[in-house]
Amino acid sequence: MKTFLFALGAGLMLSSCVTAKVYKDLESRYEELKEERAALADENQRLQKENNKLSNTIEGLGKTLEEMRAERNKLQQQYTAASKHLEELKKAYDALERNSSSALAENAQRNRSLLQDLENREKVLDQKLEELERMRRQMEFQSGRVAELEGILASKEAAMRSLKVAISKALLDFEGKGLTVEQRNGKVYVSMENKLLFDSGSWSVNARGRQAVMQLAGVLAANPDIAVLIEGHTDNVPYAGKGMIEDNWDLSVKRATTIVKILTENSAIDPGGLSAAGKSYYMPVADNGNAEGRARNRRIEIVLAPKLDEVSKLLSEI
């Protein structure tokens, strides 16, 4: 541009014959060139900045390229390791496949054994559950029977208490005069000393004794569900009489059967509910070493007990 201006100035100086019009055109052209120069300078500056930017971009791309190369190397190494691992897995799979048939057969056999064992255990468990259920039902049944049995026993105990009261009331005139009435062990015991019933060595009941037995019979007739046991007892003095009685055994039995016969004179009493027994002197209640004790041992004991047919039936069902 400077060269151009210098040439233009030289030309103007050399040419004195240049017209004003030409000069003006040249001047306009000069201004245009100046503007064009300024525009080119701006464009050059812009291009320079763009060039710098591209240089920075290229530099950044270079770094990225290096990083990508490093990443590629890393991936290559990983790929190589993975390939090696895959090869090892293939070998292991091949070995497993070779052994799979025998292993599967062995596992199948083991599984069958386990299933059989499980089935056996289930059968045993089912049997135990059935047994427990049976026991539970049995216990419920027994519990009901026990409750029923307790009710029956309580009822019979109450009946025996009522019987004792009735007997005491019926024999009130005789109590304390050789006769006692007691309740123990669920039974009622009516004890009559011989002085109330018999003469010494005799089995014939006197009038006072007969009255007592007949009054007792009236109570027993009103209570047919009572089992009656009549026991004859003596002291330990040997029997000295003669005839059909040989000893205290015979005498105790004879006296017991005499009382049975008096009781059966009451037609309301079932003879099948009566029993007689002779005990001789083997069940004393006092000392046979003195007269008072021997007198207490010579006695008739009437043991009254509730009939336990219902109880026996329930016990057989439990």
C-alpha cells in the first residue's frame, strides 16, 4: 500500500498536466483504499483470533487424542484379560460338561434319597399327629368321664350323709346305749354291742335288739341303692358252749346271719343287697386284755356303702 501511494505521488509530481477531475478520482480511490485497508486489517485481526482459537482447539484435541489413546490401551488390556478369563471359563465349562452326566446322576440319586427320607418323615409326623389327636380326644373323653364320676361320687357322698342322719334319727333312743353311728371313708358304720343284741354265748336277738334292727331296716328299705354288709365280731375268749357252734368263727357268722334274717323280715329290703360275714376276734376295736375292751369287741357292725355299679362302669370306660 505504501509503495502504491509513493508511486501515485511521484506520478502526480511528474505529471503536471493531470486534470482536477482525475485528481479528485484518485483521491476518492485513495480513500476507498484506506477503508479497504482498515477492513482488511480488521479481518486480519479476526482471522488471527480465529487462528489462535483453532490452535487452542487443536491443542485440546491433541490432549483428548492422547487420553483416548491411553483409554484405548487400557481397554485393550482389559479386553486381553477378559479374553484370557473367557478362555479359562471355556476350559472350566468343558470340564464341567464332561463331568455333568455323572454329577447329575449322583445329584438325582441324592435328591431321590432326600425325597424318600422326607416322605418317611412326613408319614411319621402324620402318625404322631394322628396319635396326638387320638390322645386329645381320649383325654377330653376321660375328662368328661372323670367329671361325671366326680359328680356321681359327690352325689353318693351326699346320699351317705343323708343316710347317716336318717339312721341316727331312727336309732336316737339307742345311741350311747351300746350303739354308735359313724360316717367315714364314704361309708356309714352302725355298730351294735352284744349287750344290746345277744346274751352271752347266744346268737338269739333279744326284744330290745330286735327293735333297733327293725328300725334300722325301715331306713334301709327307703334307700335301696345301698349295699349292706353285716359283720359279726367276738372277743378273744374261746367259745365255751356246746352244740352246732364250735368256736368264735362260728359264733360271729351265726350272729351276723341272724341280723340278716331280721332285716329281710322287712319285705321292702332286697335280700340280694345284703351280705353276712364272721370276723371272729381278728378285728378288735379295743384291748381284749380287760373286760371293758372285750365288751366293745363283741359287736355287730353293719357297714352301709353306696352301690358303685355306675362308678365301675365309668372306670371301665376311662
